Amino acid sequence: DLNLMKRLSNYGFSREAYETVVGLVRDYLKRGFSLRLGGLFRSSPNIGKINEAEIHYIAYYVVRDLVGYGPIDPLIRDQQVEDITCNGVELPVYVFHREFEWLETNVVFPNSDLLERVIRVLAVKSGQEPSVANPIVEGVLRPEGYRVHIVLDTVSRRGHSFSIRRFRETPFTIVELLRRGVLDPGLAALFWMAVENKQGIVIYGPTGSGKTTLLNALAMFLPPEMKIVSVEDTPEIFLPFHDNWDSMTTRLSNDPKVQSVTLQTQIESAMRQRPDVLILGEVRSREAYVFFQGVSTGHGGLTTVHAENIEALIRRLTSPPMNVPKSSIAAAKLYVNILRIPMSGNIVRKVTYVYEVREYDTLRDLISFKLISKWVRDEDVWLIDLKDSNILKSIAELALMKYEDLLTDLVRRATVLSYAAARNVDIFEFHATLRRYRRDPIKTFNEAKEFLRDSYRLVIHELEEKKSL
């Protein structure tokens, strides 16, 4: 029914749309019509005697198939699902679950017509047009903002396929990461100080290790008054309390009349906005050079890179197509490794190593790194070495503080974060806690200490590992 589709399109998939459909379905059935997807058919007079539960049942499928995503709609609405992938006709759809990883679902496309219908919905909602000439497309589903990748059967042996990467509506805070054991309060406090003082941080690890999740959690430490610009392929970064934040995304086009907007184009544009902090969702190509140049000139910077270890990271950054000079790489102060690790039958995410840049040797073209934190698997603890730390020296110089006072402040921040994690505060209360600490750190610390009946104990270990790369 075209009128029904038009009215629903004004609402999107919402409670208001559902209530509208319930009313329309009830009205149609009372008039003796049987509602079908694609039109209305005259039915027996008894159709008007359908009960309220059945009306809601019908309305659900009308909304699901006309406004939603058809058979995969429940998967897209599931907050525990990160990825949805279909590999062809008569094959089960798989999802990547936050707790259980890859799971086979009972959703199967029995024929190519139904799969093509869903492909068309994905294409329309992402503003893309897959065709025989252009069988592989990527886009962003609107209004949800999820990333979609579509491959037509002309280049896919098992039929049309698609993958959807969905994101949490409410981003993880550092509190949730602390409670999940991704890192400890002392390390989180160090990141808090680094982010607040515009120190460059690079997070690296393999696919699905939680790099973007950690990146977003650290970005929430940024003071709301700072000018922040984020640049991404698809919008994953979300800073709900930062009004002075500009979120920029790419736009790729096969039409010669339509300009393609790449990451490099966007990051060059971002640098002209005088940002305090530049957030680059992921570096893959030539945009890396511009990002590190920005960090070198005093802008704060946060980004992620796919790399298994620090050696592979430096090789990737210095090789084509990135070609970042080591002198620029040394401008970022912290390099944070996060991994997915099997433990006790589960997959957990851990910040495993944190390196700080010690110096750059211009004669030998080598960067000297020092390990300042590592995760010990057997004890599930983090060892932290902040003795004679370069990043703390840099922050102390910027903040005009003594080194010892900075260590004291780090302990206070770690105590406040432990307090927030112990109370399991939500994103709103966590933001309020950060604001209170900026206004009155001593009072906020004392409240946390009183609740915990102790302050965080910073134990400084001596980690001798150094690398020159």
C-alpha cells in the first residue's frame, strides 16, 4: 500500500511508526480488508473480528518489512550484536556477539528474490547503487549509522552477500572497561592526564581487539570546551557531551561529476579548523602523514592502527602508502597495544603493553621506546613504571607542576576512577564526576577515598624493556 509506505517513511522505525501502523491495520481490517505486503485485498467479513493481539502481530511484520530490514531486522536491533554477515542463498546468517563471538542464526534466505529485496533495502538506506558494473559497494545505513558492505552475485560465487557492522548507541565509558578488566585505574588515570594535556596517543592491535572502543572511551576524558574534530570512514566516534565537536566522514563516488571526499581530504580540512585535538578513527593510507604532522605541531591526537606489535606498527607507518617519517612518529607520546586474548574459556580484551617515546636519534633515524606498562597474564595485573617518565615530564612542563605533584594527582585520579567503577556509574554520572574533579579535585578525591575507605596505591615497578626502532 503506497499510502501506508509513505506515511511510515515519515516516522522511520520508531514507537510512533508502530502505533501508526496499529491504527491503520485496525482501520483496514474493520472495513473488511486483508492487509498484505504490496496491497490490500477484499476478504471475508469475519476479518474484522480479528483480536487486538493479532493486530499487533500483523503491525509488527508490516513495520519490519516496510520500514525495517525484513528478516534481519531483529539482528540489527540486538544491542549485543556487533556484526551481521550473509554469504548467500540458503546459507544461515551469522552474527558476531559481544560475549559469544560468531554465532549461527536461524535466519536463512530461501531464495534469491528475498535476498535481493534485503540487498535493495540496504542499498537504498546507505545511498549506494550496486550494479553489474559496480558490484561491490560500501556505505552507511541511515539513520542508524551502521557500516554496510554489499557484494553482488556477479563476483560472489555463493550469491549476493552483505556484512553489517553495528555500533552501540551509547559508547563504552572507561568505567565499563575497568569493570571488564580491560585495564586498571592507574593506567586509565595516566591516559586521562595524557588526553587532557593534548599528548598524542596511538592505539594498535588486530581486528576486533577493541581499538575504537578504547579510543572513544579515552576521548570522553577531553574537556567539553576543547575544539575537537574527528575524521572517520564511518561514524563510530560518539561524544555526547562535547558540543564543540565536529564529526567528519568520507564520501566515495564513482561518478566523475561528484567529488570523492577521502580521509586525507577531510583531515587536511580538519587541520584548518584550529582543533585542540584531532581524532582519526583509523590510519590506513596517506592521511597518516597529515595526522602525525598535526601532532608534531602541537595538536592533541588520538588514532588507531591495525598492527600486532610495536615492531609491526613502526614498519607499517614508515612503509607505503603511509610513508610517515620516524621524526613525526616520535611526536606521539604513547603507543598502546590492545589484544583479544582467550582466558578460562572466554575471549577477553586487555591493554597488554604501553610504550612511551623516549627520544628520536636523528643520526641513526631510530625511535627509542620504553615499556611503561605491561599486563601479567598469570596474575591478571598491570605493572606500571613511571620512574623518570618522559610523558609525565612533558605534562609537568605544560601544566607547570612538579613531577612529584603530578604523581600525586595521578593517584587522586586513579582513586576517583576506582570509585566510579565500584559504583558502576552510567555515562551521565561519569561525565558529572569528571566535571566535579576539574572544578575541585581534592574534594572529589576525598569523596572517593571515603567511599573506598582507601586511595589507589600506585606501585612503581622497574620495567627494563627498551626498543630502538
